[in-house]
Amino acid sequence: MTLLDLRETFSGMNPIVDDGVQDLAGVLRRKMRDALVKSFEKTQRQFANLQLAICFVDLPHTVKIESYGFWLLNDGVFRRQAKEIENEGGRVIIVVDMTSKKVTLNAGYMLDDYIGKGEVFDMLSNGHASLLEGDLVKGGEALFSALRKYLRKVHRRAIKGRKATQ
Amino acid sequence: MKLLNIFYLLSVILCSTTLAQTEPQSGERFDEDLPDPILSTEKWKKLKPGKVYQGYLKLNTDWSNNWPLVWQLKGDNLKLHKLHDGWMRKNYFRTQKSRIHDPQGYLTNIQKDVLADILKNHEKVSQLPIHLFIFGAGQQFVSMDAQKAGEEFLKKPNSTLMYYFMGDSKATTGYVKTKTPPKIPGSSEKDEDVKPLLDPFLVKTMFTKAGTHAATQNQDPSETLYATVAEVSRRMYWIEQELGLVTPSENTLDDTSKEDEVEEDEPSMIDKLWEQLGGNKQNLLYLGSGILIALLFIVSAFILMIYRRLKVYQFPSYSDSTRLAAEYGAGVSEVVAFKDARVSLSDQKKRIEDSEI
């Protein structure tokens, strides 16, 4: 399925990511959101030319989370970082679907060559326990913490020009 | 009628004034020189001369002729209120074997024994023996100075007088007789110019503080008395130190100070460590270098942590190669489900790997 097809599917959905933490599912209370924004900013500060975000969505059963992540990665409007970062191939989005209870990560072209097979799954596994218990804040913080660690690893590869094994 | 009323009023006023003249006022009832008319009551006559009436009075045999004291009638008892110079000197300030002076019979035999023990123990460790004088609460000395009398009574220098008022330990006071202070050469021969070895205020404060401390710590009157004497005994150490009878390092006062001394004798932690190292300088060097390396490791780990937290990572630019008409990215993502706890992560990963095959 190409992006054009997906645009038709998600035509009514809001693709705006304001401050790195987008709660389209309406599951975060203010304090929870603030805690996640703090964790997000800590991560974003370390990776200057990447655009990071976490989105809590409530997708219909007919929509796959992978497709939504792909669409949001390309059509999403990152208001806050748009002016600061020129190269938008460095987008990294974590999507948490509260309907199907799934979490995924979509990364831009910038990281394409350096992300290894199964590594994203391992990284996302860090938030599994807390998300399973319904603790979205702890789960989100664990995901950001794992993302920081993983992106440092990816950065080392990128600097050395060593591609990841696919 | 009006005349009758006036006459009645006049008679009432006259009667009240005559009554006021016959009744003695409370402030004027007790004259120091004249025996009070109340002394001639039947109850007073029943008191036997020479017998001790607990807490009140030891009557002299010739009490009816010679009045050493001024009496105050309180209920059915005669309470000794003021102590006259002559009687005081005769009964208190006379040489006796015991250090405890209680001519009014305030103390029981048990109390006397306990106090004697305390004073005996004090004399074992102190060079300033204590003479304890017992008085009743609120008693006053008439026409005499307790300090001067004490000075005359204490024949040897470096001895102490302690005045304890039963039931009022806070009023405890005393006097320490010291050696004659050396006269400053060149100064006049007057006593006023000679500086005493002890500050009288310091001595007075010492006694008062001891009494107050004992009163706050104890409820029972006997216990308060013992505690006051013991506290004075303990505080005499500072007086001795002031007089140069003991050096500050010398510690021979009480059990607690002895315990402290024992604690001081115990080897310190460094000494113990030194013993464990066998007193070898090389071992100490190893220990020192080990500590230094550990310290360096901790510091470097801390610096690394700060560096990693503050470091900004910049990814290199990428070659534009759009796929699936996607402008920013078209990578295949991996999904983790957290709906069911029974579906483990390893199962999920295995399923992904199988599907890729």
C-alpha cells in the first residue's frame, strides 16, 4: 500500500504533532502528559537533527498501526520542531494504539541503513511491562529511555558508516 | 427617728474601731524581741523541752527564760521561722564529727546515712570536703551573715559549706573557703584590693544550678535532697579546677568520668586498622592506592554520566531515495502488542521472525 492509498484511508484524521507528545486517544491526564513531555524533551535535546514524537491513538479495528505510523511519519505536521530542523528524514515516531494495544516505531530515511533487524522490537520491549499494567507514563518513559540508548548505538554506526545487518 | 438612726450609726462605727484596735494585725503579730501572747496557750505548754519535734523545733531546756527564736503559730504546730544569731552559732556552727548539721531534726536516720555516704564518696575523690547544713523552707537568718559565720566556722582552707533548705532545693547556697589570695606587690594593704581566688558569683551560681537541676530531675523530696548534694559534689570538680587543685586532664570525680576515661583508653579506629595491616607501611600504601583508584573510578564514571547526558548527537545527512511515494521515510516497522499478558515477548518476536521467512 502506497502513501497515496493511505492518505485516502486517514483523510479525516488529525496529523498534527504539537509538542512531541500527541494524545489523540485522550488517555493522558495533564500530569501524565507533563511527565512524558519531560522525558521526551530530555531525549530530543540529545539528538539535535532528529524529530522525535510519541502518539497515543485510538485507531479503528480496520486500520493497522504500521500503516498509521507510516502515514503519520510522512504526512504528520511537527509544529514545534518544523523550523529548527531542516532535514525531515530524521523523524522518529512511536505510535501507541490504545484499541489494539500495540506499540510501534517508525523512522525516517536518515536512520534507514543503520537500524538492524529486530532491534526496534527489542527497544520497544522495554515499555512492554508497564504498558501491560496500564501505566502509560512509566511505559512511555521506559520507551524514551530505551530510545536514547538505541539512538546512541545507531549514531555510532552512522558516524562510522557501518550499516546494520538486515 | 433621724436622731435614732444617727445614734445607731455612731455606735456601730465606735464598736468597729475598738475591735480593730484589740485584734493584732498579721504583720505585727511576731516581734523579734517580745514573746508573742499566743505562746501562753495550752497547746504550747504541752510541748516538752529537749524533745525534737520533726521539722519544727528542738526546744531548749530553758526555753521559757531564754528566747533564742521567734515563733510562728501555724495550725496546731509551732513553726521555726527565723533563726537568731546566737542560736544559730550555738547549734549549727559548732565543731562536730559529722559533716551533716541538722539541729532542727529535719532529717531521718536513713536520710542521714545516705547523705553521709554521698559526702564520704565525695571526700574520696575531692580535695574540698562539704559541710551540709539543713534548714526549713522559707527560714531566714536574723542579724547574721551566713557567709561570714561559715568563714569563721571553717578553720581549714579548701573546704565547703552548703546550705540546703528542705523542700526548696532551688534556694541552695553555699560558701567555699579558699587560701588567702596572694597580694599584688605595690598595691595597698587593704583587703578590697586583693582579688579573691574564686568568683563569689560563680560559687553561688554553682550551688543554685545544682539545686535547680536536682529539682527538675526529681519529684520526691528525699531524692531531690540526695540529687542536690550529689550534683554539688559533681560540680565541685570545676571549683577544684578553678583553684588549680586538679588539672583539666585529671579526671577523678565520678563513675561517669571514669567511664569516659576508659573509653578514651580504647584504641581508635585508625589504630585498629593499623593493627590489622600489621603496622606495615607497604600495606598502607596498597590500601591508599586502592582507595585512590576506587575514587578515580567513581569520579570518572560520574563525569562520563554527565558527559553522556549533555552530549548532543548529530546524525550525518542521507542520500535522498524516496520509496512508496513517501517523502520522509518508508521503513518497515516492528510492532509489540501489550494486550494480553499470556502472549510473551519471545512469542511475539518468534512470530515476526517466522512471518519474515
